[in-house]
Amino acid sequence: MEFEALPTLRPTILSTKYVVASGHYLASMAGSKILERGGNVVDAGVAAGLCINVLQPDMTNIGGVAPIILRLAGMPEVVTISGLGRWPRQLTLDDYRRRGDDLSTGMGSAVVPAALDAWVTALDRYGTMTFADVAAPAIELAEDGFPVNRFLHDNLRKAAETLAQWPSSRSVFLSRGRAPGWVSGWSSGNSPARSGSSVRRRQGFRAGMRGCGRCEISSIKTTSQGNW
């Protein structure tokens, strides 16, 4: 007996104008809104990336990395922005060897933040909107909160013991002594990026951030005639 395949709950997305894809539907919606307001693909990508930093704190954050690959219509080359941080100079290979497989905490598991520098570099060179414009959706999510999905809930629950070691992390991620419930709302007072107002105050930092994460820009020549 043959069975007809059940339709997927994630149908193939088709469009004649644009498509925004990310790791969270609210980030994709933010990117779409930026495009509808006249922004280009870089504006939308930065907006979605900043939202991901808020929506998926278990996977990424604004203090991490953000490697970018792009080519706008009419550009002869594919451009890459490294967006990768570096370890402190005093951290040596011997330090890593002494730690063995334990890289869960401490200086050895962190780098100089480069994500924000990568976002700003992309905007400055290839975007059309201001940082304030593209950061607005992420600030709104950070200040107003958002629904917690099962994946985020499970990851925070598993990491609860580790997060509880630090008062600041505990107050954000375990404000009630446990991870926020699945399909519950993350209140504005306990959003994982309670920095909406802080980001807002730093809207004029674009020039000052240059080189913070030591972003490197390179290009790759391509013979493709398509418009990305």
C-alpha cells in the first residue's frame, strides 16, 4: 500500500521580489520589514542578525562573531567581512594545553567581540540605512520581550546550573529560579538582551567602533552573472 506524504509544516517559500531566511521567524520578519521600508539586502541582513542576537541567546550574542559574505547586484566580486574576534595576546598555546578539553568558561572560550564591528562595517560600506534604523527591530524585541520556543527553553534548562554561577546571567535567564517556560513570553524586564536602551544610547558610535573586532575585508573575483 502506498501512502501519500503528509504536507510539511514548513512549506517552500516562493517570491518574485525577495526572500529573507534566518534562524528565527521574528528575525526574518524584521529583515522583510527593512526591505519594505526601502532598505537593501545589507540593511536587512544586519537587522536580522541583530535580532538573532536577541532571540537566540543560547546560540549567539552581540559579543560574538559575525562572518559575512555578500555580493550586491552589479558588483564584480564576492566580498567577505571576517567578523571574527581574536584572543588576548597573553593567552598562549600552553594555557590551552593546561586546560585540556575544558573550554566552557573563562578567557580561553571568549574572543574580542567582532560581531558589532562586522555589522557596522557592512552598513558603512554597503548599506543605505542608519544603524538606528536597522537596530530598531532588535531593540523592540529586547525591550518588549518575545515568545520562548521549545528549543530555547530546552537549552536554557540544560545550562541552568552553569548560568546560575553568575548573578547577572542568573537575573536574566533564570529570573524565577528556572528557565522561562516553553511558549511563554519573555517579559521586557528580563529579556536576554536587556540592552535595548544601551544600544539606543550608542547609535552614534559607528565611527568609534571601527576596528574594535579587527574586521578584515577581502574580495573574491567571480564570473557569475547572477544578481545576489
